[in-house]
Amino acid sequence: MSNAKAGDTVKIHYTGTLDDGTQFDSSAGREPLQFQLGSGQVIPGFDKAVEGMAVGDQKSVNISAEDAYGHRNEQMIQEVPRSQLPPDLAPEEGMALQAQQPDGNVVSLTVTAVSEEAITVDANHPLAGKALNFDIELVEIG
């Protein structure tokens, strides 16, 4: 029986939770997640956790923020004057928005505050700064 190594295409079932037990994602009821090990398609700690597993293996891992989505960066929080928003936009806290940067890249934003004059948006990944827990089962090595 072979073990998963960098370059292998793997299929896994997983459940992801925060340290307080809140579930943020799961493949339950869906097709297994497929990715190429070591290709950067998943967070670094997830790659490391799956490497070396054999088909049928199950494990639980805790992935630090550094090996997940990184630490929160306060410079990625900005206030945007309402005059710069589309006139038909009715922003609300928690709303997801997208903005195009001058270089053409699209950035996902979350509205964190709304006032008469401006909104505050956060470009950090929602899981940035958090340790993540995963229950993983390796289903297939392709």
C-alpha cells in the first residue's frame, strides 16, 4: 500500500472546526475534495497533514494560523467613503463585496462597519489568525 506524497492527486473527506468547536467546512454529503499534494491548492498545513497517509487512514490535526490562512493584517482593513460606492449598493455588516485593484486583481472584502459617511471593509481571509482543526480521511490516491 502506498502513502500519499508530493505530486500525487488525492481525494479526501474532511471536517474543519475552530478551537471552540464551530464547524466552518465539511465534505460530508458531497464528493471528496480532490487536489494535488504539494501544489499549493490547499493551505500548507493541510498538505503536510495528508502527506504520508495511506488510503483508508484517518487523522485529526490542529493547524496553526501560520500554516493556515496566516495572521490577520490590520493594514488590510480600510474605510471607504460612501461617495466611492455604487449608488445602488446598500451595505450591511457582514456583507461580502469584491473590489478590483489597479493591477486588475479582484479582492474579496467583508463589510465590518457601516456609517452615514463611510463603510469599513476587511480584506483578510475570514479564517485568518485562527488555528484550524481537521478530521481527515484519505479516500483515494490517483
